[in-house]
Amino acid sequence: MSTLSFLSNDLAEAQQNTGFRLNTYSFLAEIFLQEPNLNRWPKQHQSINEQLQEIGETSSFSDHIPEWGSTVIEKVRQEFYDCFFVPRSERYVPPFESALRTYKPGVKKPFGALNSPEGNHVAQCYKVINFNPWELNIFAPLREIRLPDHIGFELAFMAMLCGAECEAWKNDQQEYAQKWREMEKRFLAEHLSQWVSQFSQALQEIAPGFYADAAKLTEQWVLSDNEDLIQSTMH
């Protein structure tokens, strides 16, 4: 996954770059917010493998079947449940910023407490632009988990911000576009970039597989995008 340059003043290029970022955040959010199925999962798996290869990383999901069938999908679906919905599972990794910011591998209680001040701040960020993650097209049980700092929600929030910025560029509203970008920059710096590495590390250590691969790619993208946004405001 390539990094982006925001140094050009060309509106069409700015819109294109922001559209790419919108699509990337949407793609990653969908992986963590929707139950895998035969319609979407094979394309997700292929895309993740290709992008991991681009950055010199290897996949920890080793199932290679000529034609994706119900067997492999059931395996991935069970992994989805075990990793993110079954706390008693040996593969469980709470996908929440509150739990992962202070992740400490190798101790009896490696995860932090939920409902942290950081999680409350995430909710306030959503409120500013009327973003309601529970109205998204998400796996139904997620609607019952009223925690705003889920990895998928935060990625979807970034997608929404990028969408607003993209629309501003499209309408030649440069001032508004810059305001949306500033919100993206702050949210990445204050939230996603502060815990995505711990999220990826925990999955690779506790539950190597498809979602560990997705988290590894998410980590690379978030940190790269965060650095690009920082650099864009220095020029």
C-alpha cells in the first residue's frame, strides 16, 4: 500500500487522493464490522495478501483452496467470533481502544479496562459531526455493544471524514476541505495511531490468522496515513 502526497495544489489530484483514502478506510472498516461470507471474504483475503506482499510482510493465514467453499468461510467466521465476540475464547482480543492502548503481553490481565477517558473522547468526536456507528451496515450483535471505540467504528469514522473532505474538493471548497483534513489528522494522532500497533501485536500473538493479517495491514496504513497528514501540514 503506497503512501500519499498532499503537496499538490491540483484540486482533481487532491480529490483523487482523498477518494483513495476514503476507499481504504471503508475497506478496512468493513472487515472488522461485518461477518465474513462467500460474497466479500475471498476478495478481502486476496487484497490483503497482495498488499502485505507489497510491504514485504507475510500472511499468517495459510489456507489456500482453489475454489473458496463453505469450509474455509466457516473457519474464518469462527475466527471472527472467537477473536472479537467470545471473551472466554483463548483467541479473544477486545477490539476496543480502551482495552488495547495499555496492552501488556505476557501478564495475567494484558488488556485495559473498557469505558476509558479515551473511549469517551471518541464518542465526543462522533457527536461533533453526528456520526452514529450503530446506524452503519454492521454485524447485528455489534449493535448491542455500546462502546464507541471499536476498531471498525474508528476506521468508519475516518472514512466519513475523508468522504466529507473529498466532497469539499469536488465542490472547490478548499477551506472546508482543509478543515475536514485537520479533523482527520487530529483523530488519527489522538486515537487510531495510539493503539493500532497494540491491536495488531495482540492478534498476531494470540490469534494468528486472517484477522491478524488484516490488523497488520491496518497498522501499516494508519501509521503511514498519519505520517502523511503530518507532513502535509509542514509544507
